[in-house]
Amino acid sequence: MASTSSSPSPSSSYSSASPPSYYSPTISQMNQDHLISILLLLPLDSIISFSITCRKFRSLASSNILWEEICRRDWGSGVVDAMISSASLQDRGEFYWKRIYQRISQMGLLFCRRLSTTDGILPRPRASHSLNFVSDCLVLFGGGCEGGRHLDDTWVAHVGDGFDRVLRWKQVNSGTPSGRFGHTCTMLGKALVLFGGINDNGIRHNDTWVGEVIQEESLVTTISWSLLDVEPLLPPARGAHAACYIGDRQIVIHGGIGLYGLRLSDTWLLELSNNLRFARWQQFAHIRPSPPPRSGHSITCIGDKRIVLFGGRGSGYEVLNDLWILDLKDPFPKWSELKYDLSNSPGAMPLPRVGHSAMTILGGKVLIYGGEDSQRHRKDDFWVLDVGALSRFQATGLEKNLQKMWKKLGIEGQCPNCRSFHGACMDRAGLRLFVFGGMVDSMVHPAEAYGLNFDGELYLIELVF
């Protein structure tokens, strides 16, 4: 008679003796590199929640390695590398990235100072010019000056590591574009792309130029301008439009003042070749809805192929403070207005303005400065637009995100006068803002057309955190 006790089946024996081939360790058994790669896929709130589950995870979620990677994820590796390279060797060893991230998130103060020159040589006072930070240099071009005359000069000033807040301006012979104001000049890598503008005869331009910065020995810097062949499709001629980069080789322009003083509402994309010798314009036609026609506004890249538009002057000469988002990830790009009501919270958002500047700063936020209202009352306020809160409000509509979207910053030091149509640019790390020129109020007739003053000072505004 066969025994009723049977030996274990092969499957049960295998399961009790060793794990199957598809076995994977629990999360607590994963090595640090794998855990960090998983955490970097999560939003910040989830990372914080993860840290309270046990002592091991709390230690990992506070580690300097993880928080440096979070900074690179949220701010970009180029920004983090620029921060490290601009610090001394001693300071680099004291970078606590979690603390830096927290302080930048809570940042509410700026420190301003007027910069001096070694030899007293300065570009002449002007407005509606361009100012860029490229290859550790400030590059200034064109603008309008006293008497309504345009300028066609290019100036450079080296600002590198060890910058001691005293610099030297140098006017360069660069084969510049013709004189103009109200043009845009957008940085792409180590090059500048200039488009459009208006001359003192009221002629609008639609030419496209590339400026390449050339650094020679002893920090001697020159810039070479060349006219791009972008036929056959061109944007209509204009000035006082807005522009920003959206990738290594792409620029978007919007709006401006076209022929016969007509304000425009069109959106164009410029795509350049890798060697910056060829380019092609493409219009985003028939986008509905889209921002109303305007000039003197700003558009700023906020990452992930998205652009935020703010303010400007409309076709009825009204001054605006609306917000629009352009999403270029979609095969059919579209504008969407960010509608919200802060009328019950006075001072919770910037007042309408035209001729302001808007720059991306460290932390992925947008810093808005200056401008003027419909009565030509110029402004000296600084506002930060929190892109994270903007995105969360856009996705959820929750008021708690709306309340965190705008923040007015405090200012210490030698604050710039109220101004509009100035030139402004950020350094590579997004820590320092440079502001040059613009229109300021006359001491004799403030805010009147015959009381306009063109400023010629250079200011440095630093984030305090």
C-alpha cells in the first residue's frame, strides 16, 4: 500500500528554499543610488513624507547628495554648476544644499548697489536698449537717447569670478546692426540673437542678427555681428516686442508695434542651426485664444517648453497686468490665460505696467522689476512669480496656491530710481541681476513727456538668502 505521506512537490520545495528569479528586494533593502533615483521622480511633499517613515529614510532624505540632485532637477544643472564655480574653494565645502534650497524657496530680500568703473568711461544714458550676460561679460547694444535719437554702439564689460564690483566698459568695433531701439537680444549659449527694433525715423525692422562673443588674451573681449539669412518667411517688422529662448537653438517672439503704430498679437518661433549660420522662422497661426495685441510686455521661459507672458500696453493704450501661458510641448501650441481674482487682497500682485523687465532667477522663479503705468508713473518695485505655485494653481484652481503665486520683495542698499524701458540681465547662476539705464523721472517735471530723463547708471541687485 502506498504511503499517504508524500514528498514535497518541486514547486513548494523551491519556494521554501530560495526566492524565485523575479524576486526584488524591498525598498528598505535598496542601495542608496537606487533610492535617490526613485526619490527624484517624486514631488517635494512626497520626499518629505518619505523621510518620516523610518530613521534610515530620514537620514537619506536629508543627505547633501540627494538635495544637490534635487537642486539640479528643479533649477537645472547649469545653474548649480555656476553656483559652485563662482564660490571659493572653502565655500564649496560648506554647501548644504537642503538649507540653500529652503532659503531660496523663502527668499524675500534683495540687496542693491550702484557699480563704478575703473576709468569713468560709461555708455551714454539710454532706454529701450538690450543688456545681456554672456561668456562672463555684460553686452550692451543700441537704444534711444536724448532727442529721440537711436544708438548703434556695442559695449562690453567683463564680469568674471572674483568680480569686485568695479568694472571697465569698452566700446567695441563689431560691424554692428544699424541703430535702433525697442529691439530684442536673446542669449543662446555663448551667442546673442537680435531681432527687430525701430530707428529714429520711425522705420521698423525685421532683420535677424547673431552676435558671437570672442574672448582673447588678457580678457580682451570683442563681439562679431552677422546678418542671418532667414528667407523666405519673415515676421512683420516691429519694435517694442517681447522675446525669450526656449531651448538651445530656439527663440520665441510675440507682439510689439508694427507698421503705422499697429500693436501686434502674433507669435513666432525662430529655429537656428547648430552652427548659428542658418535659421528658419515659423508662425504659430490661428491660435485661439491668444493674448490681445500689446507692446512693452515680457515673455519668459519657465521650463518644460512653457512661456509666461506678463503686462504691456494694449491697442487702446491701456496698461495691463494679465498672465498668459504658452505651452509648446503640444503639437499644436496654445495660449491659455491664467484667470484669478486678488481684488480682495490689495498689494497681493503687481499693478499694471509696461516697459518692465522679467528674468528667471535661482529657484526657477520669475523676477519682475520696474516699468510704468498708464500715467507714466514709473516703478521701483521687485516682484517674484513662483512658477511652482502658478503650475499648481493652473492644475487645481486651489486658492492656497494662488496666494503663494506672487511675492513682493524687500530692498536694501543703494536702490535704483523708479524706471522703465531699462536693460536687465541675470548672471549664469541666477543670483545677480544687472540693470542699466532706462527712463527715469525728471526732477523738474516728473512723469511728463517733456520731463523725461535717460539714465546711465549700472546697478547690481543680489538675492539675499
